[in-house]
Amino acid sequence: DVKVTQSSRYLVKRTGEKVFLECVQDMDHENMFWYRQDPGLGLRLIYFSYDVKMKEKGDIPEGYSVSREKKERFSLILESASTNQTSMYLCASSLERGVTEAFFGQGTRLTVV
Amino acid sequence: RKEVEQDPGPFNVPEGATVAFNCTYSNSASQSFFWYRQDCRKEPKLLMSVYSSGNEDGRFTAQLNRASQYISLLIRDSKLSDSATYLCVVLDTGRRALTFGSGTRLQVQP
């Protein structure tokens, strides 16, 4: 089974802190994605990556950055956390560029106070 | 206008009922379509892909109408375990990333 693991289920951070969300997949997938999910807005794409050391902006990249130093790991960074970044963050991976199926991690519920 | 639009529901139906969800998408160049299921406090998981010819998987039938940019999901003989949020998903072929609708919540009642 494909496994996508996010480092934390729940996280509470203070405004202005730098926050790292880690995601690891164990199936040698090329593509990795970060989404955030908010009530009524669904999943929105923050950043994605097709390969090591490459990244592409999604629909809402402002206030975020990413890092992909190894194929299996994709990190989301909140440079200076703000209360409007309180959300559920979901990491996903898929095998090919056709994205036939995306596998999600269990999500990180981030609260910024 | 959202790229993928769904009726948020909730749809409250009795066990055994047939229920249909609809979804519209705005990008006519989209080429791949999916339905994902998300249980409460869980991650989304692929339910089925949607093909132009329509496809069926047990009690679930998905249809695609490219001319109208419309996707549907039909669930027959609803079970309590079908209660979940159903997400309509479109592959953005330009950037090869999935775009999600905000989901339709289904509650099947005994």
C-alpha cells in the first residue's frame, strides 16, 4: 500500500513563527502536492513538485514556500505564520505526470494563535 | 467563478435510495475527471475515474458530458456506509495538478 505520512496531526503555533510541515511518501512517486482545506472552499492547491529540487506555484502560494531535497520528502514552510493560515493541510503524491490517482496523507490541523 | 462547482448539500436520503450528484467544470481543456470520497476527519480517497463513455463500479455510476462540461455520480441502493463527502475532481492538464470541488455531503439515514 502507498503510504503518505505527515509529521503531525495537530499543531498549534504563534503568529509570526516559522512553521515546517513535513510529508514523506514511500512509493517512489514523482509528483507531490500540498493542499489546504477549509469549510466551504474545498481543497486548494498551494504548491506542487514533479521532481527533486523543482517546485511550481499552485493557486494560493502567498505566505508559503516549499522544499524538495529528496524524492520522497516534500516540506511546506510558512515563513511567518498568520491566523488566516489556520487550516487543515493535506499532502498528496502521485506516480506519473498524468496524475491517475493521488494518495493523501492524514492531514495536519494547524492552528495559529 | 470556481473551476469546479458542486452543490454542497447535505443530501439526506434513506437507506436503499438512489441519489445523484452533479458537478460542472469551467476549463474546457480538462481531460481527466474523478470522484473522490472523504469521510469525516479523514483524507480524500479515489472513488472512481470518470470516462467519456461512462463507467460503473457496483452501485456507483459516473458519467461525463464534455459538451456541457458536466460530471455526475449516481449511487444506487444507498448504504449507511456511503455517508461521506463526495469530491468532484478535474485534472488541470496545463499544470498537471488536480483541482477539487468543495464537495457534496451525503448522509444516509436508517
